[in-house]
Amino acid sequence: MYAGDVAEKRGAAVRRHEWTEEPPGLSEGWVRGQIEPVLAGLPGQPLLIGKSLGSLAAGLACERSLPAVWLTPLLTEPGVVSALRRATAPFLLVGGTADQAWDGPLALRVSPYVVEVPAADHGMYVPGPLIDTIAVLARIVVAIEEFLDEVGWP
């Protein structure tokens, strides 16, 4: 939610998307079918923000040269990694070392914009008091703001 709020505070019209049905596994085609209608007719240069399953839209972002923020991307999925390697628009990768779908060294090879949180799981929760996880959320929000400043979006 906060990632979209960062864009909205910059004047963007945010279109939040909820999956319309239970996904049939990890299917790039299914994700594309969900996201393409959302992108249709959007003015300007959209910014894609996706969590986990949404990172299967990396190929779509690559094809359209769209900047993106990928929260806990599925870096274990070959299609996602291939799309990230081909991308010409900048993208931010955010993940934690306790997330089995995260690969920190790979993230650093495909993007100069990476936030890796030690001990964070797939939900970006860290061990210990909940306030520690809230601090992680704050760090992510700042990283998104800095990324968008650096790449000049919008």
C-alpha cells in the first residue's frame, strides 16, 4: 500500500489491482492477462509496482520500457530473471535474506537499485519485536522515494 502512496504523493493516479481470481500457479501469461487491461489507456509513463506474483509482469514492463518497483520479486523464476536482464527502464528490487524467492547476488547483478533486508522473510517481516518490521517498512518507503528521485519519475 505504501509503495503506491509514494507514487500518489508525486501526483500519480494510482490504479491498485487485486487479482480477480485465484492464480493457476506461477503463470506469466495469467499475470499479463490481469495487468494489460490495467495499463491500457493509461497516460504518460506508468510505473509498475508489484509484489511477488506481480513480478511475473517483469516481461511486460521490459517490453514497454516501464520503470518498476518489485517487492519480494520471484528471483527463482527464470522468466522473471530473463525479463529483468533485458529491461531498459530502471527498476528497484526489494527483498529479504530469509525469503526463499530472493537471490541477493543475482539482484545486484541485474539492477543497481536493490534493497536487501537481513533476515526479512517473504512478507518483509524480521525476527523480534514488531517495531523492527515497521522500521523495515519505513526503510522500503524511503528507498522507493529515493529511487523515483534518482530516475526522475514522473
